[in-house]
Amino acid sequence: MTTQAQKIDADIAAPMDMLLVNSTRSFASRIVPNGRWARLARSLAAKPGVVADRTALGLRRLRRGTVVTADPHDPSNASRVLVALRVRADRERAFAVFTEQIGQWWRPNQLFQFRPGHTGTMAFELGPRRRLVERYADGTEFTVGLIREWDPPRKLAVGWRQAGFRDDQDTELHVTFEPVDDRPDETRVVVEHFGWDRIPPESAARHGFPLPVFQLRFAQWWREQLASAFGGA
């Protein structure tokens, strides 16, 4: 019988779409030095499309469907997850799809549930409460986080919590919508998620994964969410 942990490992080890990691194989060995996580990190770093050159992380050079994890030795980016997708929509439309239609395109994942055992509908709520919320069929709801920046069609930022977080634990999601040179009908949607170094591995949200492995899995999940939102564009 396959255990949940085995299913998770198999999912992580599956080929990723345009995965770029700011590391070499030796770097992967240093950040996850021992055991099965080391083998997994090295195998991910060795996949086609992996970039060791740090200059390749400039957003203007990211290709369609790119998934990136930031350099953990940079204090400002210690646990940032970065995902970028070029979509066939202008900035206004892309911003509207991401925010107004999130309840339609959001795909729950049992690894990243806000409330264990609950699957609801996501919504950005403006007005006095200004928050991202998940609402459930039984009439209850969970506040994922308060909106910290709302600048359509350029950018939004929102807090991001899960039910198991302590009061002093928090992460933050930034989403920017960048114009594409000479292509007014296209937009580069960039998701940056900060703060996972503040969540310990033993937290239910981390599933015991070392931070670099968790970042890779979380980045791939965000890539799948953006593909859902924009039709795999």
C-alpha cells in the first residue's frame, strides 16, 4: 500500500515544467547535505532547464512558464519562491482574472490547505475588510490574509496564513503584472511568496520538508495555479 508520504515524494520527483534553480549540483548538496532530500535536490538541479548562472534570474530574461527559487544565501530572499508566466492578456485583463475570478480558477491541493480537511472558494474581499478569504459550504470562512497593497493593474500584496500558523508566523504573497515589450496584448504575471523561513519544518504547512525542497514543491504548485487561471498560456 502506498503511503501519503510516498505519494508526496513521487509528486515532488516528477518532471517539472521549465524548472530553474539558482544552484549547481554541489550547491544543492550543501543546502540539503544528507539523505533522501539531498538526492532529491541534486536530481532536481540536474534536470534539463536548470540554470546555475545567477544572472539568468533577471525577470526580463525569464522564459514562459518559468519556476525559480531564490538564492538562500541572500538575506532578502532567504525563502522567496518566484514563479513567472507570460499570458495572452493585457495587464487590466490579467489583473481582473487573477483577482475577480480566483474563485473559478483556484485549484485546492491537500498539501497546502488553509484549514485541514476543508476545501472552499477563494475570494478577494475589498471594502473595509480588505482581505483574501476562503469560504466553505457550511457557512464558515478562513481569512488567508489582509490585503497590504492593491494597485491595479500593476501589483497586489496580501498576507498568507494557514490554520496551523502561530500568531507570530506569517508569509506574504506579491503578484505583479508586467507589460511585455512590443506586445500590449501580453502580460508577464510574476508571483513572489516570501517568509517560509519563518515556518518551521515540523509545521503542518511544511510537511517536514527541508526549506529548499518545500520551495520547489510550492513553486510548482503556483505554476499549476497560474496555468489554471490563464489556460496554460
